[in-house]
Amino acid sequence: MGISFENFHLSTLTGFLQVDPLFADGTLNGNIVLNDLYTQLNFTTDLTINSLGVERDTIGDINAKIS
């Protein structure tokens, strides 16, 4: 099972969770793949967040690759 993100704005998620929409901001791209859901759950990711900001402070770009 996989989840893909393309130009997903993090402020959309924080707004949905009813916290300050500027708590986290940035643009998420990439994917998460879940394997062996019923036996030995594991996952891989290849994600990028561009222009990450937390509580109005700019962090920058983040890349995460996990296998």
C-alpha cells in the first residue's frame, strides 16, 4: 500500500487538525510505501519538504529517505 504526495501544503493538515495553520508550513512531495501489513509491518519513504517553517520560523528544505 502506498501514499503519494504532490505539492501538498502542510498548512492544510494543521488547519484540518484545528491547530494554528501556521504551526507548520511547507510543500510536501514524495511517497510512503507500507509493506507486509499483516505480518511484519515495514515501510520505505522518499519525501521532500520544501520551505519548511515551524511556528513562523523558517527551517529550510528537508529530504527523508528511509528503507
